[in-house]
Amino acid sequence: MSSTTTIRTARRRTVRVAAAALTAAAALSMTACNNSDDTASKPKAGASSADSSAGAQGSDAQPDNANGSDSGDGSAKGGGKGKFCRADDLTMEAVDSSPDEKVGDVTVQMTNKGAKTCSATGFAGVDLKDIDGTSAPVHRGGEQPRITDLKPGDTATFSISYKVDFSGDSLASPTHIIVTPPNETHSVSLKWPADALKLAGPYDDKIKVHPVGIAN
């Protein structure tokens, strides 16, 4: 074999070895990239269940007082030990309680006819219905309500004070008292006491409803 042929053969071998080395390097680089992508796309051990659990907890989370006044402890809005008394829990009656002929006062009695203690803490909502069919809300007095828990059979009261008519010309002639117990939405219609002193109209802020308290 001539020296020229030997040189050509050596060059061909060198080119083949270099090409093979480049091919192997490229294959290794692609494999490394693929492994890197797979690793990045896979969650860390335990991360998947923890993340999904946290997401579910956030979407279902409720505030501490989500049940509000229906939570049963009566504390959501300043009540006592029991849940708030509902209209259906109470037997109500309005009676004349004027101390004399100069001061008008009507007392509403509320007796717990239920089997559990309930709270009547606060102001009752009161509207006076007139003989002409119209009604007007009664304004609250300035007293601070006290916790009023009613055990089964206990009675609480609140009063409506008003200015007495001495002229005989008052056009105010209430026939019914529409009572909504504290923290309740349902109302009860009670007859205005027939023996109550004549109310001096108009229906304005001279008529006051006072907080509920335990009957003496």
C-alpha cells in the first residue's frame, strides 16, 4: 500500500470517529433535556394531595359565625344562653299598665311555651295599626337592653309608653299592635287593650317602645 493510500485511510477513520462522537454527544444531550422536562412537570412527592386538600378547604371554608343567630347559643347578637325566641315559641298578650290617668302605658307579655330556653334580648319591633287600616312604626326608647333568657313557662315583658289625649280631638285610634320579637322576622297581631287610655296623635316619636325584660 502506498503512502498516499495510507494517509487517505487514516483521514477517513478520523472523520468517522469524530462523526460517531458527535452523534453520541447529541443523543446524550437530548436525553438529558427530556429527563429535565419530565422532572419539572412532575409534582414533588406528597405535593399533589396536599395542594388539592388545601384548595378544597379554601372553597368550602365557612366563617366561625356562619350560622349566625341560628347557631343555638344565642351569642351571635348579644343574646343569652338559648337560641332566640321565635314568634311560634311565645304566647303574647297586650294589657293596659298605665299607673294613673295621666300616663299612657301598654305592656306586652311574652311567655315561652316551648320546651327549651330561648332568648328575648333586645327591642321588639312594634307597629300600631289604626282603625282606618293604616299602620305606623313605634320608635325605640333610649334604654340599654339586658340579656333576657326565658326558660319554659317564663314570661318577659316590654312596654309601650305614649302621651294621653285629654282634648278628645285625637284622630289616633289604635286597634292592634303588630309585634315582632327581638331577632325575629315573623310578627304577631295583638288587640290594643280596650281599657287603655286614649292615645294622643299623631303617631310620632312621642310614642316609645322599651326593651324586653323579665316579668317581675
